[in-house]
Amino acid sequence: MLYKKKDKEVDNIMKNEKIISSVNIPIEKLHPFEENPYKVLDNDEMNMLTDSIQEHGILSPIIVRQFENKTDEYEVISGHRRLHAAEKAGIHEVPALIYALDKSAAAIAVVDSNLHREHILPSEKAFAYKIKMESMKHQGVTLSQVATKIDTAAEIGKQQGESRDQVFRYIRLTNLIPEILQYVDAGKIALTPAVELSYLTKEEQIALLETIESEQCTPSLSQAQQMKKLSQDGHLDIDTIFSILTAEKANQKEQIKFKVDDLRRLFPKSYTTQQIEKTIMQLILDWQQKRERNKNNRDSR
């Protein structure tokens, strides 16, 4: 099944948590985790999962926690996609494992139960890291606020095989407006320039979005860095953004290229690459001067 591998990893995540009971719960009593950073999409993969559940049912229980002060309402910790597929399949209740989790422990479990996925969007990882960092800080770390952030980011990075700085880079993405973050998820803006853009104010990002959409172009790293610097200096407006974004990028300039092997056949074997370049430039200059002389001669007649 599509979700079988995931369940094994979730079991490892929840192995130190206390289970209250295993029951079937009506779908209307189940509610998505309020800050769930992962998107539940109606795509081909969801359709496959729905078909599987229609045929076999839910083979692995979802994981939930009971809402405080509510005896029959539950918050989903792991299994948002299975729950959505079950609704699409017309199933009215699902098997669930109820765990005794507080809000912080639940948030960490939600994050960890999905971070191993093969396909995870930058925005999902960004909010997942942010939620996990905040939840870990709430679990009683006694260091200073700055030290807590650094140590927590290092621990998250260690768990995910990423550097502390990379964790911070992803968390910076949560400062982007949703529309620009969609460009990052679509691969139209790379992570590094997106981090630079995250330092722009909301108003500046809206102006940037308008320019991106009207000119059908996205900023390079150097352009993003330029906008960040102007923003910090208080000199970034929509006209400046337009001039930066519409400037010709270095990789957009036309180039004429020659293969070295093709050129070497036209020069003595003893010539170095530098000598070949120098000779070619001299030949071009001589040709240009000859054209100028011929033009002048024609004009003087």
C-alpha cells in the first residue's frame, strides 16, 4: 500500500509515547491538526490511495490525540491523507490509535511523521521546521533564546541530515507571502534567492509579485540580493523592483562560442590558447579597421 512504509516510520516516532486505546472513530469526530504544514492534494497519488481504501479499507490506523476538555473529539496527528481518501471513498469511520500527547509533543509528531517523504515541498519543510523548533523550545529548554534557536536548529538538522544553517534557510521561507512561496514550490524561484527575498517587507513582496506576473520573469540570486540591500536601506519601491527584474541577466546575453579543437586546426601547433585568443582579436580589429577605411573611402567620393 502507498502508506505502508510511512506507518513503520510513524511507529518508530510514537514508540516512546503512551497509547490510550485503539478504536474506530466516526469521521465527523476527527479534525486535521490545526498547524499541519503538509498539503493534502487531490492528485493522482490521492486517487490511487482512495481506490486502495475503497477496495481494502484502511489497513493501518491513523494516529490521533483527544482534544482537551472534549471526550469525543480528536485531532489527527498522522493520517491526514488517509482520512481525506476515506472521506472520498465514502467511509464513515476509520480505525485510530489514540495517544496521550500535549500540544507540543503532538506538533513534533505531526512534523516527524511526514518529513521522511520522498516528495516534500519547500513550503512544507519550511513550516515543518518552524513548528518543530517552536515546539521543542516549549518543551522546557533552559538556555537563552538565541542559544535555544541555534541548538534546536542544529538538532533538527542532525535528525534530517541537513546543516543548522540550512534549517534556518528553510524557516526564513515562512516570511514569504503565499503567492511567492508558490513560485518556490513550483521550482521557479530557487531556495537561495527565495531566502534573500524573505527579508523584503510584505508590501515590497506584493510589488515584486506584480512585477513577476506582469513581466513573466523571476529574480536571480544577484537580483534578489540587490533588492534585499535596497530594502534594508529603505530605497526599494515598485519602480526599482521593475528596473532590477527587467535588467538583462548575464546568462541571457547572447554569446558566440567556438570549440577549441576547431580553432587549433587553423593555427600552428605551438600556439597556446592565449596566443590563439590574441590572434583572433587582432584579426577582428584589423577587419573592423578595414571596414572603416572602406566606408570612409565611399563617403569621400
